[in-house]
Amino acid sequence: MIVRQFISWIKTAPAGERAEATRSLARAWLISDLSEDDRAAAEGALLMQLDDPSPLVRQAMAEVFARSREAPAAIIRALSLDQPSVAVPILEHSPLLIDADLVDIVATGNCETQCAVARRINLPASVCAAIAEVGVAEAALELIENAYAELAPFSWDRIVARHGHLAAIRESMLVLEDLPAATRLALVAKLSETLAQFVVARNWLSADRAGRVASEARDRSTVNIAAVSRGDDMCGLVQHLRATSQLTAGLILRALLSGNLELFEAALAELSDLPRSRVSALLHDRGGASLHALLRRAGLPESTFAAFRVALEVSHENGFADTLGGAARLRRRMVERVLTHCETGEQAAEPLLILLRRFATESAREEARMFCDEVVAKQAIAPIQHGLIAA
């Protein structure tokens, strides 16, 4: 009886009143103890309201049904395909939408609907992959900031490839502690590329000079990232470096001259296709023949063998880096000793000498910065200590 009165009344009622009446009917359908006939009649009336010309009416239904598992499935599906102002609550919260529904909505929806899907709790990998593949940058940002989203490594990579040039995307990803090392490095490469293009467009640097600066910055970042990577994360990083042609002799030498044995061993194991344990045994064999055989199998230029041998000898004498910061910085004395050996040798190639001289300059400047930082820190602490003693 009440439903029949509702159907008669809404034909002439204003839009705002129709919306409130529809909201009340939707709540009654969910929580009231209706008879079978009344329940069927109420559902029919609500289905009819999907054709109401005012979005206010459909918004009222969406707000009531959005989080309910008991909502009519047909109504949920219809509301999910409505205009964004109606569909967003359903897309963001409804437990009745299956993965296939969400993937289709991401593929055909606009920015608002994609963002709503990206905010869902317990978002499965398939839907995350769809957003990473075709979603707009705003949806990708919502996905990154959704702690409940299940992103596979390839989805991270697609977001970087499609949106990594945007500062907001990079900043949101780089603060994530569990971001794969390979993805972190890909973000750094995007940033280097963007900055290089910017300075070239401004005529601040030539294209060649900007490219070299960007390449050196990527190598430094690679060693920094590797310093905090272990196990599978390190393997993924090295595989990414090889696939992107970044696993060069220069980068591997930088790793060794920074005392980063983890990256050095992992790189040689990847290039030589030998087990990590076998590579480690060859590197700890003090005979030069084993090292040369390993470097040759890894495909490194023979002109670099002497530099690797001397660097490894110095590392065995002084020990490898035992802190994260130590494994991310070139070690000045090691660099200078390798450079001196190569400069006095007869077979040192000019590109290697240029690289080692750059390393020497970089390590000297880094050491100077650290010294200045220590001096400033001591000056800041001294007055405090003096005050404590006086007290």
C-alpha cells in the first residue's frame, strides 16, 4: 500500500522531495521487516527511480546502498554506470562489484570514476594492473597512496613508464619504504631524463654534457639504492640494470670503489651467469688469474681488469663498507690508489683514466663536504657541552 502511494506521489513531487523519499524507501528496503510482496514492490519502485531525470534521486540511492551487501544487485550495477556524481560512492565502496566489473569501468571510465575505483579497500592486483595500464595520472596517484592496493611489480613499472615524469607521482612513490629497488631506480632515471631535457631546452648545457651529467647522477643513485637492497630486491635491481643496458663496467667499478661488495658480486653473477657463491669464491681468491677469468666471462673490457684487480686488493686490505652510507660513497684513498696505478701503467685506456679522474674529484668533494658537516656539528654541540659543564 505504501509503495503504491509512493509511486503515485513521485509523479508530481519536486526533485528534492523525490530524492528524500527515495532515500527513505531504500533504507526501508535494507533494514525494515517487509513482507515478500512489499519487498518486491519496493525493489520495483527503486528500479523505476533509476530513470528519474534528477541525479539527486539516484545519488540518494547510491549513498544508501554503497556499502551494503544486501543491496539489489541490478540497482548497484546500474548506479555504477551512471554519471560520476552518482556512481562514485558505489565504485569506491560497493562489495557487490566483482573484479571484472571494476576492470571494465577503469577501461571505459573518466578520471573521477577511475579515482573512485583506485581508492577501494583491498583492491586486487588485476584491477590495480588495469589502472596502471590505462588509468589517468590522478588515478595512478590515488592507487599509490592506497595502502590496501595490491600492486604487482609490473604495475609499479607501468606507472613509472607512463607517469614517472610527473613530480607528484615520483614523490609519492619514493617515500614508500617497500618500493622495489628496480622501480626506485626507474623513477630516478625518469627524473634524470626530465632534468636533462629541461637544462638543454634552456640552453644551460649542451645535449652531450647534460646526458653525461644525467648518466653520472643515475650511477650515483644506483649505488645509493643498492646500499639498502638485499636478496631478491638486489637481484631485481641488477636484472633491471642489465635489461636497460645500465650494468656497465663504469657502474660496476663505482660499486667496488664504494666498498659495495653486494652490488659488485651481484653484477658479476648476473653478467657471467654464475651462482653468487661461485663468484664470491673467485673474488676472494687472491690469484689474479681467477679474477681476470671472471671479468672476461662477464664481458667487461680487458682494459679495466687492472683497475678491478687493484681496487679488489685495496678492499681486501682495508675491508668493505660496513654501513649503508659507506656503501654509497666512493672511497677516496681507494680511488686515488687505483688511479695512480693506471696512470703509471702502459696499457691504461684513456676513457678509463677519464672515468677514474672523475671518481677522484667526486670522492674528494664528498670527503670535503663530510669534513665541513662534522666541523659545523661540533661547533653546534660545543656551547651545549660548555653550558652543561658550567652548570
